[in-house]
Amino acid sequence: MAAILSLGVLMSFASSVVAYTPLTDQRFTYPNLPYKVDTDPTGRGPQFGYNICNSTTQGQDSDCQTALVNSIDDWCTWGPATPNSSIQDVEAATVAWCTKPGHGTRVIPEGAITGVQVLKAPSYILFTANIRQELINIQTNDDGGELDPHGDDQRGNPLGGLVYSNAFPSNKGNNNTFQQVIEWHNFLGSDVICFKICDPSVSPSSQPYCDNHFDRTGCNFVAPAAYQDGVFEVCESDNQDPVGMYTGADGKTSTFSQPPEPTVITSLPSVKTPASSKCTPYNSASLYAAAASVTPTFSVTQDTISNSGGTSTTSSATSTTSSGVTTKASSTTGGGSGSSTHSISSTSTTSKSGAAPSLGDVPVGPIVTIVASVLAAFGAIIAIS
């Protein structure tokens, strides 16, 4: 009996064995970036957005996938491109949301951020925030997940996403130059964000603070900090313990072993929050004044809350969002190359010059090679059956 396999199955097999250049092996000097870092159409590709971001791509429909993480008033996080999204579904296609215009990205709307702490440690800088996550297109009750430059296929989440910073001592205080951050992780969900960037001047193998193997745990476990609503401050900090390490009641240190799916993580060991000092408080209204000109992507009503740094405005969603039953992003980074169930398109409806490319911009060579390989395999299968 002849064995009949669909061309789609063979295409899927062919794409699964393609070797990709790891995102962490690719180096680009800012702002001399490629339009898209990842143009390979196989597997999870091609990249959803673009990396050349400027005044022509600035706006609330920007698909910029280059994030800058610099200071308490100038930082970005990854977030969905469309409202009411689950991080688990759109991890590969998240885009940059920043605290101020000027980077060619979307701007986090006024009142979304209700608390920020920046911890400057010897080996990394950690940005934490309390946030009204629905204002950056995340489902209201989404537990979220982890984004980082890895994944089983090593193409990163978001796919082709680049991170830069001028905040490290190795930058020698030059605010006009930006170093590419090779190792980082960004957890978001449950109205909390943590974005840790590890010093690019230090070998990744010698610092375990941006580890990406605990994607089902959350900010409090991988990035211990205060996470206080109404507080906006920058502090010096000791290094945290290596991600995953904890001290038991017997005083012995151990490393947490994240169970494979579908095992549900019902509890996590307590991890130490590193000591911090020399904290400088800030006024939220002055920090994020530029966000006042931004209109959220759906209707909100305004409340006013007060905090120790002054008065800020917060927003309450009035649109229909998921009341939702959500699940943890189980494989946002440690997850497989197919961990995202969102279908990524190579086209975009935006008319900006930063829009996704037309078919003419997509490399045809890899497509031809894969199709030829698949057809050859298909012919061989038919021949032997």
C-alpha cells in the first residue's frame, strides 16, 4: 500500500530540522541595525515586526522590536501588538512599549505605570514595575510569562527582538551610545513587569542572573525586589542569588527544578531579596509626562491615585476584556520553537515606512531550498512504497 504523506507534514518536518543562527550570537551596533534581524520564513518565522525604528514608525501601531532600557524615565518592555492578548499566544510577536516617545515604538499610556523600582547591581540592572497591563494590550487577568533571547530554536521571544542600553558602567556614562544587551529576561503578567538586563561586558557564562530556564515561575522568583505600588525609585543593589537558587529552612542552598509540563507548579521556594541602598525617590508625574499625549488602544476612565512621589493618574478599562481563565505561559523561552500558538504573518496593514516588508523583501532562496528538499523527500517516499 502506497504511503501518502501530505506536503504540509513534510514541510513541517523540513522546517523543524533547519538550523538557525542563535539570536544571542548576532551583534549589531546601534543604530546600524538590519530592517529585520530574522527573515527566515521557516519554523516560527519570519519576524513579526522590524528593528529599524525611528520617527516614521513612532506611534501606537508601531511594530518595532528594538527595545531600549536606560533609566527610570526611559525604558521599554515587550507587550502584545493587539488588545486583549495573552502573552502565551503572542510571545514571538510582542513589540516594544516604552515610557517616552523618541525610539520609534509604542508609548506606555499615562496612568498605566503605578510603581517603578530600578535596582543597579554589580552584574545587572533590574527594572520592575506595577502596571495596568490591559493598557499595553495584555488580557486583564493574564498570568503572562517570560520573554528572552532564547527559546528552543534560539530565535528569541520576540523573534528577532533586540535590546540596547546606555546604563552600564562599561558604557562610561555616554548617554548617546547604546550597548547591545545579549542576555536579558522580561517577565510580565498579573499587573507586574520585571526586565533584567545583564552587563554585556561580562561573559554570560560567568553570570547566572539572566537565566532563562525558569519561565513558569514569575518576577518574584527570578527577579526579587520590592514591587511597591505608588513608589518610584532608583537604588543601588547587591547581586541577587543565581536565578533558581534558594536557602532552605536548614540553611542549605538548593536549586529549584522546574517540572515539565503539564505538571502544575503549586508553590515555589522563597528566595532572598538582595539588599539595596542609596535609593533616590522620583515624582511619577514628571517621570512620564510625555505619556499624557498618548491615547490608549481602547476606552478608559480616569482615576487619580496619590503616592509618596506625588500624584499620578491611573486608568480603568471600560472595554470588554477577558474576565478570563488564563494559563501561565509555560514555554515562553525555555519553551519550544512552536511554543507560540499565534500565527505570525509577514505582512502588516500599517502604512508607515517601518511596516513589515512586501513579498519582494522576503528572501526567496531558503524557500526554494526547503521546497526542493521536501519534494525530493516526497518522491523518495513514494518510490519506496
